[in-house]
Amino acid sequence: MAEQQIQNSNGCSSTEIGPGGVPRGTKTSDVYRTFGIPDRFENPEWFEGYTHKPVHPLYRTTAQDYGGKEPSVHTMPTHFYGRSQKFSNHLGKTGAGKLRNQSLNTNHDVSRV
């Protein structure tokens, strides 16, 4: 099988094929139309920790199969709608942060004498 010289968005040619059958260094927006995604989803190669430890086949789960695969541009989200922290920030400013339990104590007092 002949290797092809493929140019990515950075203009450099690459022959190393990454996960998903796309050249390494390819961004998600090079393959799909994206909207407001963070840089971590734009560059799936930034994710680390996808090494395989040998697991006995009897105890192998499908979650381990799916979670052990390195992410590619095909598995990244193409849209991202982040939530604001307006409510949480309001709690921190008003001093209402962590609430105190003010219920009636019905335990017996133990004398330490």
C-alpha cells in the first residue's frame, strides 16, 4: 500500500495516519463544520492517557473497549453550548455558599466525667 503525502491545515505534509484514518495534526474543523467548540475538542491529539494495559479477555467490558480508544476528529463534538456560572457566582457573592444544618439535635448528651 502506497503512502500518500497529505497536507493538513498547518501546511505541513504528513504521512503518519492517526486514529480515525486521518493524518495526525488534523483539526476537527478541517473535517467537519464546527460551531463554538473549545480548543481541546478542536485538537483531539491533546487528550492523553490512552495506553492499553493487558486485561484478561474474560473480564473485558465493552466500556473498556470504547474508553480505551484514542479520540479522533470523528468522535469529537461539532457543537458546544457551554453553561454560564451566573447562579453559582451569585451564591458566592451573597455569602449563601454552604448552608448550615440548623435542625433540632435529639441525641443524648454523654457525660465525660
